[in-house]
Amino acid sequence: MLNMLENVPKTDPLAFPEQKAVIDRILEENRDLPGSVMVILNELQSNIGFISPTMQAYVSKQMHVPLQQIHGVVSFYSFFTTQSRGKHTVKFCMGTACYVGGAQQLIEKAKQVLGVDPGQTTKDGMATVEVCRCVGACSQAPVVVVDEDLHGRVRPTKLPQILRKAQQ
Amino acid sequence: MKYYRTHVLVCVDPECLAKGAHEVMDSLQDELVAQGLINEVQVLETSRIGSCHIGPEIMVYPEGVHYVGLSTDDIPYLVEEHFLKGRVAKKFLEPEVEAKDEELSAPTSKEVRVVLRNCGKIDPENIEDYIAEDGYEALAKVLTSMAPEQVINEVLASGLRGRGGAGFPAGKKWQFARAPKADQKFIICNADEGDPGAFMNRRVLEGDPHAVIEGMIIAAYAIGANHGYIYCRAEYPVAVKMLNIAIKQARAYGMLGENILGSGFSFDLEVRMGAGAFVCGEETALMASIEGKRGEPRPRPPFPAISGLWGKPTNVNNVETYANVAQIILKGAAWYASMGTEKSKGTKTFALAGDVNHTGLIEVPLGINMREVIYDVAQGIKDGKKLKAVQIGGPMGGCLPEAFLDRPIDYESLAAAGTIMGSGGLVVMDEDTCMVDIARFFMEFIQDESCGKCTPCRVGTRRMLEILQRICNGDGRDGDIETLEMLCKYIKTTSLCGLGQGAPNPVESTLKHFRHEYEAHIYEKRCPAKVCRGLIRYEIVDACTGCTVCARNCPVGAISGERRKQHVIDVNTCIRCGICMQVCNFNAIEVH
């Protein structure tokens, strides 16, 4: 793990000057904040889209925090991912109200339309399907979130139309 | 194949048929023939287009115009306008739906709004709106005329209890945090509202962020803290945005920062975001997360009031608790204590969801009974069905049967019934819900969200889930119920934090109130509510018109049949998802 920073993979965000600049800026801005690790990782996740093992090593080195601690935090929280994801994310809410409202059927329908299970990305890299816990829109259950857009009271017949946005 | 310039789809689902869709279709055909357009316009039948309550309705392509509420008398006009002259016949267009707040509607007569009083009424992005509604008046009163002890006594006298779930008296908590001498103390607002089915806190943060901030400043003054954090879950980006705007404005108006309102008291606040870990709603895990660590709870004592964030005395309350504080200071403890029951004072917000006619947020005085909430405030069960259970308190809460509807909703009564107040999620379930399946759902959630630090919760919940999955799959065995009961007892008594200690609640309460359903699954291999996939099968009956809707929607291609002929489900391919039953317009699919 230690020499990870010497052989940065060509596809890693750290290998692209633009993205590296973003990473450096995030580190610089939050360096002195108490409890900065969470803030930095949250920022990296939302700006870069994922936190690769090499990025974790980089954060560890820059922040003087042991790598295992960084990895421990990244692997603990479900929002942090270590691999790049599809262009779009399709999240199926699995809160109580959505479950009772038929979220399971929507996931099955999505499997038919997109050909992937939750947690996977479509072959063309367009969409990543996820199951999430309660987005807090229970009065509109069942809920599907495509990127930032929330769709409520979704029926299996209407799902393909909603998913079309995530396929292009 | 013949080409047409226009296609007209006529909705022929049962609702529209009942309103005369076929007559409209026939008259449309006749009129097109009369106008000599029949070779240019094709009329087809289709299933449901829109909501159908103003049927019969048609869809005209390629324009994509949707006409509703047609009768045979309207057809000549419509054909002349649209198909002959090419103008949209405006009077048959679907009326625009008036925008309405789906989450928070006007209060019903049983409601009292304290926490939600400003939500949807004021502009959350403008501090002046809040000030116009008596905002920050309580803070001014506290800073200019009350000693910290007086503030604590006022909150104590109001009887306000922690609204996060456990119901610990807020004033007591402040007293504990005030006692130790320290160079620094912290105030934390727990906005990690993770319970599925609960969204009251989100709405307050988004709609009235200053109320929470004001409550926190008052609490900070009472315990002597100079810095605060609002820990908000990452699933609520809008709430985080509103909070940040509100904090900035409060600073600009001198409500936050150095020397607040010229009183010499200084306090500042910042928002920290979670990253999708349910256990971070537990106060010690939450503090670990703010410190930048894995959100794992630690044993108490020491309690946060003695050694909390970075080892400093810390007071943690939830959003709703803080949102009550300013009102208590302004209107007095006696006013607040006049609402509620002997031990549970004030009001409580609930998020109503599930099979009721009116879903959304409500705020009612504690002590109201469940029947009033469900049948008066929520206007009863959807589609005239029967109520089976009310799930209250989130994944660590329990399911209550109809027999409990007349008991008051307060902390003590709920605990006696085997559930908790929780943060206020109320999911109402009708007779079509399988309680074993619900118990399995919650166990799956808890097992997934268990942080893994202590063994009873990590391993115990997994064992329970395995048993429940087996029962739902139809492989339940004699002795499973007893094993579950034993595991419930052990996990409850030996887990480290509230998550593990509450984990068995959904199973325990369903075992207590719906034991017969478990027995039906295990001994009769039957799911009474026809939900558990391992124990049911779907069948297409004579009512089938062969419309092919089910076959087109089946995710595994298990349905076959010719157009206009009865279809058949291949039992071996069928995964029993029930989509076919949901999309069928003729009630031709039955479950056994």
C-alpha cells in the first residue's frame, strides 16, 4: 500500500492534473478543521464521485493520518464508494413506507429494463442502480431518485419512462 | 401495412369503460367515417392513460394531446376541431392540477402546531420572515433577563422530553451538561433522522431552520457552551443548504458569533454531514463521526454531558427538541405543560405514511389516541380496507394491532405496549400486509446497519434474519419461534447501544400481537396476507381479456398467451413479484 503513490494508475483521478487540483484544493481548505477527515472524504465523494485506494493513500499522506484509519472510515459509511460509477444513479428507496408501497416490484422491473441488480452499473456505464434507506419522502411512496430528481408514487408501468433519463 | 397520419388511443380500463369509453369510441369511428377521415386516423384501444377519474379519455398521437371527460355528444365538435381543422380542442384538455403541499397540509381540528407552526408559512431563506413570527425574541429574553439556571428550570418545568426517541427530560440533560467545569463545551443537534418512515425533522430543517438554531443558542447559553454542530444526514441535501443559509444570516444579524445581541455571550455553529450510516443517530456514534472517525458507539458512562465530543462536556438533543425551546421560553413552561399527559407534555410531530388516505406530517398533543390519529387526522384506511397494524418508532419500534388503537400515545403507554415513541414515524398497514414479512424487512435493515462493534447485535441480528428469511420462504421449522424469542431476549440485554437493544422490538412485538401469522407460515406453510413469495402463486382467471398488459410487464417473461385470449403464468419461471396483478386492469389475476 505504501508505494501506491509512486505508481498511480493511469485511470486514477490523481493522474489527471485537473482532478488532482480539485483534490488538493479540498485538502487545503479543510486541513485545519477539527474532525476534518469526514469533511474531506464527503467533499471528495461529491466532487470526484468516488474515493479510490490511491486517493485514500494520498489523503493519508497529506493529512498525516494512518491509511488504515482513512480506509476504516471510507468502508464504514455507505455513501463512500471506492470505484467509479455510472453517469447516472438510480436509487430505489427501501424505507418502510416504500417497501409496503411496492419498492421490491420496482427493483425487479428495473432489472428487466436495465439488466443489472442493485449495486451494479450497466454495461454502457450509463447508470448505477442502488438501493437506499429512506430518503424521507414517505408520503409519496414508493420513491425512485434518478440523479437529483425524485419521482414519487411510481408504478412498475411508469418506471421505464423514468429510467429513460438514466439511459442517455 | 397501412399508414395513418394520426393515431387515437382510447382508454378502455374498467373505470373508463364504466363511463362509456366504448360508446365514445364507436361514435368517434362513425364521425371519422362521416368526415371522410377514417383512412387517415386510426382508432385503437389502450389501457390506462391517466388518472381515469375524469374518463373516458383519449390520447392523440403524434401530437400527444390528452383529452378527458368526453361524451358521445362531444365527438362531432372534437373531430371537426382537432382532426379536420387541426386545432386543439381546449375545453377537453386535462385540467391543470393545483399545486398542493403533499407533505404538510392545513392543520385538522385535532392538531396543534408548535414545531411545525412556521413550516410552509415563512420563507426559510429569509431570517426577517422568521423574526416577524416572533423569531429570536426568546433568545433576546434569555440573554437579557434570565440566568442560565432559570432557563434550565423553565425547560424542566415545561416537561419537554427528548424527541429523538428515548424521551429523556431535556432540562435534566442540560442540568447535567451545565454541572461540570470545563474550558470548552459543545452543543450538538442530532439531525441524523435515519428511521425509515420518518421525515418530520427534514421538514423542520428545510422549512424553519432558524427555530432549531435559536433553540440551540438558548441551550448553549444554559449549559455554557461556545460551539455547536448540527449533524445532518447526507440524504437531506436541501436541509443542509437551508441550514447553511440560515447560519450565515444569523451571523450577519448578530445572533451567532461573538457577543450575541451585545450580551457578552459568544456562540457559533456549523453543519456537519453524515455519510449514510444509520447508527450515527446514536449520540456517541454521532460524536465519533463528527470527530472524523468510524461512527461506532461506545459504552456509557461516561455520558456525553461529562465527556462528549473531543472529551468535552456535550449536550446532544434532536431537531424537534430544540425547535420547541424558543416557544417554551416565550409562552412559558405552564403553557407547554398544559398540553399532553401527566408524564408526556407538549406536542409531537408524526410522519404518517402507508395505507391511509391522508399521508404527510401532523403535529398532535401527546395523549391523543391512535384511533383519532388514523381515522380523524389521517382520514382512515385507503380503499376502505381494514387496518392490520400500526408501525411506530422506526426499525427499533414495534407493530401495534387494532386493539391498541384506543390507548393514548405517550412515552409510557407505548413502552408498555412493547414499542417506543421513536422519532415519530407512523406507518399504517392494511390487511394486505404480512407481519412476518415486515419483521423480516426490519431485521434486514438492522442487520445491514449494525456497525459490527458488539457481537450480540452483529451476529445475533444476522441469525434472527436467517430464521425469518427461512420462515418467509416456507421452510420454517418447529422451534423457530422459541429460538427467535430467546435471541430477542439476549440481544436486548447484552447489546452496547440503542440500535442493538431495540433491534428485537419489531420481531418481539409481531410475535406478541401476530403470533398466529408466524404459526401459519411455519406449520401450515401458508402466508395469510398472501405476500411471502415462497408460499404463494399467481393465477390468471376467466376475467382475462387477453390485453397482453401483464405479459409485457412481466420482468421474467413468465406470462404467455395470444392476444384477446386468456393468458397463462408459467409457475416455474414466475418469481411472484406481483407486477402482473398490479398492472392488470380487469382484476383477472388472483393470488393463492
